[in-house]
Amino acid sequence: MKRPVRFVQCLLGGLRDAARAGSKPAAARAGAPATPERRFSPAKIALSTLIGFAIAVVAVSRPLTAPLPTTIDMADMTWIEVRSAIDLGYATVIVPSGGIEQNGPHMVLGKHDYVVRFTAERIASKLGKVLVAPVVSFVPQGDLAPATDNMRFPGTIGVPDKVFAEVLEGIARSLKSAGFRTICFIADHGPSQIPQKEVATRLSREWADDRVKVLSVDDYYADAAQNRYLLSQGETPTSIGDHAGIIDTSELLAAHPEGVDLARLAQLPFTLAETGASGNPLKASIERGNALLELKIDAAVRQIQSSLPTQ
């Protein structure tokens, strides 16, 4: 760092001396009466050019640094801030994936995205020194011809398992290249679990010698604890449901209440089975959502902590 600066200081000093001598008219240097000097002499132009070059040398010799930003969301950071965070020990990153799918008549298509964005930031905050990548929205949703599962409903956007897996792999390779050592996949959607686990297992094996781990945070999606919580409150498997029911609706009420309109359920002239929802979402609440999300968040934190390298 010091050598380029000293070099430039000496260079500038010599240039100034040369410019002072070279900028005098020849007659003045010979003792003859001086004539008015041109406004832009060749010596001055050369001096300006070399000074610019010297400043550039100094600038390049200084590393770009930035203080830690107030956010852990990588999309709101500059690349310099990300690099500075990694240098300061932010070696773990969460890659959340959601989904754009039908969620009954009472919830927006982006339910999974809103929920996993909320939980990923909470998980990162609890762990400390963890960044969060943007949410992957396009995930497996069923077959197209003929349409199955959520693909039977307009608005759902799905991709094949292979495409989703390749996207996750590309993201992981990018993050490894940036310097992250632990990459955590967290999916809020059921059909995403198998391809997510396959990619994490394969890349962790490939990068074992580099001591880079890719973790499929499966405990996040395991719903046994959530079902036990609701059963303890008097609910039944039928009232809980398995899609867009009490659990999903309560979670979105807690994470993004603007995305829920329970009044629409009371206006329906047909049964919930025909709407893409199951269970009894009318029994959902923000309080239940907070409790259910906390179970997922804590499960993820425990799994990630157990996989982090010991200091």
C-alpha cells in the first residue's frame, strides 16, 4: 500500500519541477525578454495527463471497503457490502424458496414467498452473521399435460423438478464463488423438498475438500410439531387440512396479513374442496400463525446450528 503512494509522490514532485522549467519560453530561459506564454502549453498538458494517471494508481492500490449495511437481505446490498460482510465472518447464507400457486379463494398466490421471506430473515437474525439471498419463486407445482395438483388452477406457475434443481445448483455455485462456506436451502413448499435435498447432498459431497457445505434444512418443513400444537387446542386432522387450511392461512396472517381475506370464504356457493383449500381456514388467526411460524423457525435454527463448523 505504501510503496505505490511513495512512488506517486516522487513522480508528482519530479513532474512539477520539470513542468516549471519546461513551461518557460525559450527566450526567457536564455535571458531574453519574456513573451506571453500560451494558455495550454505542451508541458501543462503532459503534466495533467500524468497527474491523472498517478491518481488512478493510488485509487487502484486502495481496496474497496464498506461498512456492514443495516440489512441482511442481499438484494438490498451492494457487492462491496457483501464482500465486506463475508470478510467479517458472514460465511453462512440462506437460500429461501417459495412458490407461486393457488391457495384457495382467500389467499394470494405468493403465500409461500411471503412466508419464507419472513421466516428466513428471522432465522438469519437468530443465528447471527447470516445473510439471506432473494426468494426463489418458481418451483415444482405438478404436471402440465394433463394438468395435475396446483397446475389445475389459473395463476399457478410451475417448473419441472430438474429445472428447479438446476436453479438451486447455479445459485449455490455462485455463492460458493463469492466466499460463503455454508449454504442453507430452505423451501416452504412440499414438492421442492426432494430436489432440494438431492442438490444439497451432491454439492456437499463435491465440495467436501473445500470445506463448503450445502444444507437442505428439512426440519423447517416438517409439520409434526405444528399439527401437535393444533391438536392440543382441540383441532382435528379434518379441520386442520393439508393445503390452504388452518396452518397456511394462519402463517400468512402473521407474515403478510394483507394477503388474506377470510370474508371471501363465507360468500362461496360451493364447497372448499372445489376451491383448492382444505380444512377450515376460518379457524386461522394471527396468534396461531405466530406460534406456528416460531416452531418452523426454531427447528431450522437448531438444524443449521448443528451443521455449522465449530469455532
